Amino acid sequence: MTFQKEPPHKHGNVGRSAIVLVNLGTPDAPTASAVRRYLKQFLSDPRVVEIPRVIWWFILNLIILPFRSGQSAKKYATIWTNEGSPLRTHTDAQALGLRAALGERGHQDLTVAVAMRYGSPSLPEVLSKLKQDGADRILLLPAYPQYSGTTTGSIYDAVFQHYGSVRNIPELRFVRNYHDHDGYIRALRDSVLNHWEQHGKPEKLVMSFHGVPKRTLMLGDPYHCECLKTARLLAAALKLKPDEYVVTFQSRFGKAEWLQPYTAPTVAQLARDGVRRVDVICPGFIADCLETLEEISMEVRHEFESNGGAQGAGFHYIPCLNESPAWIAALAEIAEQHIIGWPTQLAPSQREALKKDAEAGRAVALQLGASD
Ligand SMILES: C=CC1=C(C)c2cc3[nH]c(cc4nc(cc5[nH]c(cc1n2)c(C)c5CCC(=O)O)C(CCC(=O)O)=C4C)c(C)c3C=C
Ligand SMILES: [Fe+2]
Ligand SMILES: [Fe+2]
């Protein structure tokens, strides 16, 4: 193991605190080549696909990437905006909102950055940049309310791997989950109630979560339990009776069994059963993306309508929390609960002292021949 060359430690420099909002990632463009690059990195992660590496290499490179890249690119094209991928723009907006909300709570000495697990801006590049900027306390805040080894676990992997070659590692803290956090549940409840105030209440609320292979549940992944707990808390907050909502799992990939019941067939059955109005919410996604805007709002809507559901007004997709004020406030609460003890609330005199310390540190470093 070789460690990166780093400037000498700046004696007396208290350093900065930072929060990194980490989301899954998205292609750089809605083209087959950009989607291929993204899917290759994503689907090569052994946390995401647990098939022996050699076998999977052939399936991925000879079957999945050649066929899926073009198909997925067409889907991405239907949701792409002038600003780019919705997942990326919502995550950026959330980080800006979080920075402002924490500032209002007195945490002015705090950087908020965005990183993506796959694609850009990558975790290693963001963590390196934070180090250059003098951050020596970092909170990693995954954009996943429910923990899964396939998502949250993989972010942890990437962070550990990055620091494996770093000599002077910052203090690291990780948010593991917030599937039952009051602020998150309240933000979801408000979003549903706002929708119902404008459009009336449906006969059935479908709470659709991204699926994972059923095998991961059997092997100890807590994701399924955490989804069910979120659903139960949201139903209670909305005072829903058990027959007024259903929990489903979407985005199945491959031939193996995934968590059931599946979203699309469930919604089709509701239409065939004569349910006249269905609302779908995706509480596991905090930012709208391909899986919500295309799969739910287009494909699953089509399932509903082509199985006898009312055209147009019978199917409603309730958007993700995105940058809604209630969600930004909840994010700030979640972050604040994880940065206890960090010097982020500085009085002007303390900030002045910190600056002097940093300057003194720079002077020492210069005497030692450091370049910055
Ligand atoms: C192949 C296995 C996959 C697992 C396991 C998986 C878990 C998982 N994913 C999310 C969140 C998102 N997934 C998104 C897209 C997406 N997911 C998979 C596959 C698995 N996901 C693929 C192949 C894709 C790419 C699109 C496609 O080709 O169909 C997205 C959207 C990204 C975007 O750019 O908009 C999100 C978000 C979670 C939360 C999760 C497990 C809990
Ligand atoms: Fe996924
Ligand atoms: Fe469970």
C-alpha cells in the first residue's frame, strides 16, 4: 500500500466541517454511450449484483450493456430537462437548501457538497477536494431513507476505499438511515395531504419502493423491514385504514424473484378490480428520477389505463419530496443530529481566532517547506 503525498499537517488549524449529500448517480447525457458508461460502473458493483464475478462479467458485457444502454437512453431522453438529469438537479438543489437551512440554524461554518456513488461528481473527487479545502470533519448523508447493503452499504465501501490511501484521514460520520425520522414522515404526510387538497382523495394509495432481490432479505438485508416501517408510519400519519393503502416494490431487474408484490401488476389488478382512482407515491426516493418520472408516472400509469382504469384523472403520481421546504427542514434536522460537538456555530471572536490559528499553521508549514 502506498499513501498519497500530503502537505504537512498545519499545526493549530482547527479545520472545517462538511456534509456530503450522496446520491446514486445518473448518466451525463441521455445517450447510449453515456448510459453504457454509467451502467457499467453501477452494475459492476458487487454490492448491487451478487453473482460470481466471472459469470457476471460475461452477462454484463455481452448481453446487458449492448442491449440495455440504448433502451435506457431512450427512457432517460423522456425525462431529461434543459438543466440535465432530474436526479442531479434535485440533489444539487437539496444541497443548496440544506446549506441555507443549516446557516439559519447557526451552523455558518459548514460546507455542503454533493457526490454521486456512480458517475459524477464522484465520491473520490469530492472527498479529495474537501481535503484540499481543509475539511477535517465530514458527515456522509446518503440520499436513501431506508438502509440497504446495495445502496447505503455501497456508499460506505466507496468512502472506506478512498481513505485507504490517505494518511491523514478526517473525522468521518455516517448517516445510516432515516426511514422512521419524524421530519421525513411529516414531509411525506404534508406532500400527500397537499396533493389531496388539490385533487381529492383516491380509493387506494400505492406506496411503491425500489425493489431488491428477495434473496438479500433472506441473507439479512434490513431494507424490506425499513420500507414496511416507513409505510406503516406514513399510513398512521395520514390516518389510513389498512384497506386504503398497499405497499409495493418496483424496478425489478433480471430473472430472479425480487421483493413482492410488484408495483405494475398490482396497479393493473386494481384497475381490473374496478378501483376508479389510484395515487402512487415513492417514499424511498427523495428526488424524482428515471424510476419515478418514467417508470411510475408513464409506464405504470399506462398499465392502469390499459387495464380498464379511468383515463387521465384515474391515476395520480405524487412527486418526490425534492426541494420542498418541509423536506429541507427535515434534512437539516437529520444532519444536525449527526454533527453534535462540531465547531460549526462560531462567534465572531472565535472565527477570528480560528483564522489566526490557520495563518500560524500556514507559517509553520511554510517553514517546513510545504508548497501551500
Ligand atoms: C441490478 C440491480 C439493482 C439493484 C439491487 C438496485 C437497487 C436500488 N436502486 C435504487 C435507486 C435507483 N435506481 C435507479 C436506477 C437503476 N437501478 C438499476 C438496478 C438496480 N437497482 C438500474 C439498472 C438502473 C438504471 C436505469 C435502468 O437502466 O433501468 C435510480 C434512478 C437513476 C437515475 O438516473 O434517474 C435510482 C434513484 C435503490 C434505492 C435501490 C435499493 C434499495
Ligand atoms: Fe436501482
Ligand atoms: Fe421484513
